[in-house]
Amino acid sequence: MSEPNSLDFRYAVANTEILVPPTGMLETFGNTLVNYIVVSELMDSVGKCHVRSGRMKLLKPQIITPSAYSEMLLEGFGEEARKYVRWLAEHEDDVHILRYGYTLRRESFSEELVTRPIDAVLADVSKDVAARKDPYLALVRGVDEPWDVSLVRLFWEVVNRSAKKNIREMAEKHLFDQGAAAALAPDARQEIEEAFAAAAKDRSLVKRLGALLQRHGVFSAYEERFFALMKE
């Protein structure tokens, strides 16, 4: 691990603790607002803390092709936070939701410098958080620089907890199949269209059409059209 004076994302992540995580899940088909309070001790001053509060807007997950997933966009975040996101994308294979296009940005930001020991500040803020009973409010103990990496760490925690629910709900609506259909190569798309045209003229080819759709993994995306052809 790098020394603290390098101020890179690894140091920030190692020294970030999510004291009160949000209990609410991310919306699958809409945006989610997560309120945060990040308390961090100044590195060059004993007994002084920054209390930063604001809001992260997590947009509804989007299914995108791997070629389009070059980097997660973080509007208003620093370079170390961006490096952390790139590192996560390379090392956390089990977190699929990011591949569906989550983005985040900071909103309603405020910052206060408090001259008190950090433990005392955290104790007071914890009481305030508990009293608010907000399922989308998080309390984070982070580093002062680069502090926005602590927000990415919070974001990742929320995504991890919500991913299974989001994936299940998207699968129930066959959104992954539609995404697969959108990602079809032109030759495969043309082959499917020709198979539909042929089956419309010769009903004995309907079964072959169904097998073709299954082979490409897009049957659900063409399901309504397929059964409409059978009814005809």
C-alpha cells in the first residue's frame, strides 16, 4: 500500500469506514437519491474536522454493450475517484450492475470546518442521523484528501447490496434479452429477419425460426413477434 502522503485512492479506501449505510435499495427503473455525511480529520491539524454533506444521484441502471462500457462517468468527481472506479471495474467481476451504466454525481453540497476531536463529532452526527430515520442517509468516516473517493466507496457498497434485486427485476421484464438483441451483429440480425420472412410464407419453418432465436439468445426479445406469427 502507498504511503499516506501519496494521497491516492488506495489510501483513501483503506481509511474509509461506512458507519451508517443506507438501508434503502436502489431503484431498478428510476433514479435514487442517497444523502451522505462524510466526516474527515484534517491531516495537518489535530482536533479539526471537515463535515461534508450532500446528495448523490444514482441514475437508473442501463444495459449497455461491453464496447460502450469504457469508463463510468462521475460528474464533478476528482481524478483519484475516477482511478478508483477504473480499478473497481477491472478487479470486481461479481458486481455486474455497473456494467449496466450506473452514474453518480454530487448534489446539494455543503462543507463545515469543526474544531473538535473527530470521535466527538461523529458521536453527535450519529445521533442526528438516527433521529432523521432516513433510509437513504449514510454516515461515512473518510479521509480529508481525496475525500470524494469515500463517496465512490459508499456508492459501491449500495450497488453491491442492491445488485441482485435490480438484476432480478430487469430479468423479469426480459431487459437483458432486449439488450442482447440490440447488440446483435448485422449479419445475425439479417439472418433473423430473413427467417421471419420465410416462416411467414411457409409455416413449417416456424420451428426452425424459434431454434434460431434460441441459438442467438434473443428469443424473449422477439417473443411477441414470434407468437403473433404462429397465431397468423
